[in-house]
Amino acid sequence: MNATIGGAFISVAGKLQTELDRLSSEHGIDISALVSRSGVPIVWHFPDDTQVETFATLSATIIGASEVVYTGLGKNVPNKVTIESNNGGLFIAMGLDKKTIFVAMSNSSDYMGMSDIMLEAGKRIKEVMSSDQP
């Protein structure tokens, strides 16, 4: 899970962490994570007082339940699941591959903006993850 860039040894986990940190610094998304579909946190960017394990487990449950609902109705699984709170916050979860989901929360109420940010970040994350494949 490591790569050499310009003579420096950089882990894939470190690159993934950089992508999540960028979401916070550039877009104000202070909660983001890569989570296994079974609910295990892989890499995350959270405020210090956040329960990472609980967030990961419940995020995987939300996306997994939505996929069960869709397939039970004979529909294709959703690309992403969005939850909007009354105070303008957004939660977006999307599958990256068969093993991993990407989740973020924001205080923004700009669904289209956050959705676009997530899609672009998801592409970069998938590239990093595929760079670890033999």
C-alpha cells in the first residue's frame, strides 16, 4: 500500500487522507470517510469528538438498505444516497466499488454543488485506490 513519488515514500492511505483533508480545506466538508460496505472505517476526516465507528457502521447500513430496497423492486441500485436535514445540512453516501463507500456531511444546503464535489473527489479516490492494485 505504498508508492514512491519523487523519491518520497507515500502510502496509499496517506494519499486517501489527503483527498479527504482537501474536501475540508477547499470545500468546507468537515466530515468525510471511506468505509467498507460492512461498516469498518478505512480513512476519515472528522472533528475530534465524532464517533467514527458508529458513523461508519450506520453509513454502510444506510447505503446497503437503499440498495436492498431498489433491488427488491427490480431497479438498479442507486448511485448515491442523499439525506437533507431541516437546518440545511447534507449527508451523501455513494458506492465506489464492491467493497468501499464514500460518505460526507456538510452544513451546506447546496445539493448540486456538494454532489459535484463528491463525484470529483470519488474519481480521484478511485484512482488512488486503483494505483495500489498489482
